Amino acid sequence: MFVNYTRHYYHCLIAGLPDLFLDETEVSFSLLDFKNNLRDELHQDDYHLAQQLFLPYDNQNLLWFLQEQYDRHDPLGNYSMEEIERELDEEEALGTLPHYMYEFVQRYREDKDSKTIKQWENDLTGLFVSHMLASPNAFLRQWYDFERNVTNLLTGINCRQFERDPEPELMGDNFVAEAIKRSNAKDFGLEVDLEYTGQVLQIAEKTNLLAREKSLDQFKWEQLNEMTLFHYFSIEVVLAYILKLNMIYRWMHLDEQTGREMFESLINELKESFEFSKEFLINEQKR
């Protein structure tokens, strides 16, 4: 059951936002400054919704802390390194972090060596998405349901290509995940019930990694436009703007060299995951 909240409208703020385009090469303001300015511009309840879109940076900061990389911390997160350190101390914790983070830390500490860092990262992302699917805001629920479905479709395609069982890699247990686990059809039997299945399949066929990533973000950009089509001067427009800014800032830091590094990293992660799974299976059989 979702809590009702009072709607607020931001005519001046939204009217003054610069137009954004995915292929921007520079933006006249920093994402961090924009986030800080929203604290003064938005109602407290709406600012809390905006903060949720910066939790992925907190997730990364949490992982760095658990890996004892104490010199790494992204200021775009909502929590300082000191706050994270305090909340991971059971005697000092004040319960200020989202509940899913405490759940993740407990899992990680109890079974740290059972998974690769990439697998732990995926677990944390899955918990975060579940957290967002319980948001009181319908737009955020809709967006993260879309994100989860797209991610699962791409995961299913990759697992099929590398002849791996997709079940351990999928997020959630909705009808999309179930179809990916059970169907041998090219579209997993989802073309009718999930209208954008064909678009995701076409994007996945691109062999150039950067072109595929750009097409995927363009597709997501268009989805954001559709989701906010009938929203006028509301918090949903601001939330979509933040999501678009995140895409732009990611692409502003990518170049050809980064593209090659992304590809090599992806291949290494697949190899590491495969080798780890094989080794883990052998060790389990010896027990």
C-alpha cells in the first residue's frame, strides 16, 4: 500500500531548466550543484524523492567502504563517508541509511567470499531497485519497473549467448523474469505483453559496445519523455530531468579509449564470473 502525499508544482524552477540533449558535450552547471540547489527549491517530501535518484552513488560508496577503499567517495551520494562508517557500526548506528543497505551489509559480512565483487554489486543493485519499486511516487515505481525489465531482457540475451543459466542473474520475480527463465523463443514470449521487447532485442544486436550503450540510453530517454508527457510543472518532470542529467554526465566522460576499456572490462567480468562459478561448484562438490 502506497502513502498518499500532497502534490506541489514548480512553475518557476521547471520553466528555467535548460533543455537537455543526450549528445551534449558540456553542461553549464554541475550535477552536484543542481542537486544542492534542489534542496532550496523543492518541498521537503519532493526533495526526498529526488535524493532517491542519487542512491546509486551511495551504493558505490558503500561498496568501496566494504572493500576498505577509504580514499574513494563520490560526493553525489547522500551520505558522507563518516555517516556510512557510523551506520556500519552496530553500537553507533542511528538507522539513517535506507533499510536495503543494512540488509546488504549483513549478507556481505556473513558470506563475503561466496561471490565476486561484480556479483555483490548486482545484488546491491537488485535490492536498490526493490526499494524504488516501493516508492510512494508512481513515476518512480514505473521507471524502475521499466529499468528492471530492460536489464533482465539484456541479461537473458547475454546468458543465452554464453549458454548460462539466467536465473541467478535476474532481478525480481515478475512475469518478465519468469518468461526469461522458461522460454526458448527469441523474444522470450514477451513481444505481446511487453511492448518494447523488440526494441531491446534490436539494441542488443549491435556489436559496437558504445553504439549499443548510446542506443540504449536514447531508448530510455524517449521512455522518460513518454512517462512525463502529461505531467506539467510537477516533481515528475524534475525527477526525469535528474535521470537525464545522469545519462549526460556519464557520456561526457566517455571517449574511444573509455569505450575500449568498457569492452575489456565487460569481457573480463564475464570470464571472472564463469571461472568463479566453475571453481565454486568444484569446491562445493568436494564438501
